[in-house]
Amino acid sequence: MKLTVKKIAPVCLGVMAAAGMMLTSTTKANAWSWVDSSRWDTWSNGGYWVQQDIWGTSTVGQTIYANSYSNWQVTANYSGGGIKSYPAVGRTINKSLSSLGSLVSWYSASNPGGSSYDNAYDIWLNGSGYEVMIWQSWNGTQPIASSYNAQGVANATVWNVNIGGTTYNFYQRGTVFSFLRTSQSSSSWTDIRAVLQYLNNNHWFNNPTVTNVQFGWEIISTGGSKTYALNGYYCNFS
């Protein structure tokens, strides 16, 4: 997907920024701090940015509604194959991996049924030199991989590797690395630094600069108008 380049206290799990509760897609537009239906716009808030990033199609089929970086949703309507967009929240890091004492994140998300998507972190290193994705939940899609079986299913480079207390299947092709949870989740804490250190320890790269961390949805096909909602989020580093 297209790369968008743009210390904050943790957000308590029970505290939702600004609105205090998740607003639905039927809420009037003027109830939101930011509403946007363009392809590339971003909105800065609290040291983060929220982005549209409709990079895979010329059709603008989504509208984003945001109250804060940790409380936003996107309503989309797409059909057919291929990734259409990556609406996401991002935070600039710009520190070498070895200089990071920690890089952790927590989220709570709502995923609609009947759609094809993945809900994932997208971490960029050395500018756009390396891309590391950490999939949390998904439906109707799979990561790119170095090889596929006779049924066209991606073969993992490493199966069932435990990193930072979470078990993943690890896929790789070129400079793109994907970690898929063996147990999907719509709300979880993730040790991002541990994932990056795993790659570094296994010589996939050598002490890269962590450019930024993004979290959102790669949307493929929605099966009608569907809403993807981020109900809480933080990404902290030291």
C-alpha cells in the first residue's frame, strides 16, 4: 500500500477519547470532528494522524468519520478483488530499532461481517525499504508469501512462532514480512518491538530505522455498505 509519512501517555482501556462512546454511521456528520470522502486526505490529532489512503482503485467508495485518533470509523462500499484502501491511524517513530526501549500498541476494533478485509498493523522501516504487517483479524484474504500450495494457499515461512507472548504464522516475500495471529482478535495488546527484533535477530534486516507505525483495515470487498470502527487505540514508544 501507499506509504504515508507524518511521548504520549497510554490510553486506558476503559476511556474512549472525546465522545465517550462509539458513534454509529447514522450519526450526523456535524457530530464528528473530521469527516472526509476524498482519496488521500489525512487529519492530525494528538500526535497521530488518521488517513483515507484509497490507493488501490480510482473509485472513492468510503467516508471516514473521526472524533480522535483512537475513536473513528470508515463506511465503505467496494466490490471485486484486490485491495482498495487502507484507512488507518499512524504515528511517526523515526528511531533505530536498537535505540527503542519499547514499542507497544493496544487497540479495540469492530469488524463487519460479510466483507473481505484484514485488520492489521503496517510498520515501515528505512523509509519504505521494509514493510512489516501484523494481522490481527481478517476474512476472505491471505498474505503474500514466497510460495503457495496446490490450492493457492500461502505457505508460511515459519509456523507457530511465539513472539512477545503472541503466537504467529510468519510469511515473507522480498522485503515484505507478514505475521498473522494464530488466534484472531478484535482487541489486543501487541509488542511491536519484539516482532521487529525477531526479524533483526534472524538477519532479515540489520538495525533499521522504524519510520512509522500504522493500524487500520486493508479493505477488499464489502458486500454492500459496511462500517469498520476503531473504538480505542494507542501506540507508545521509548
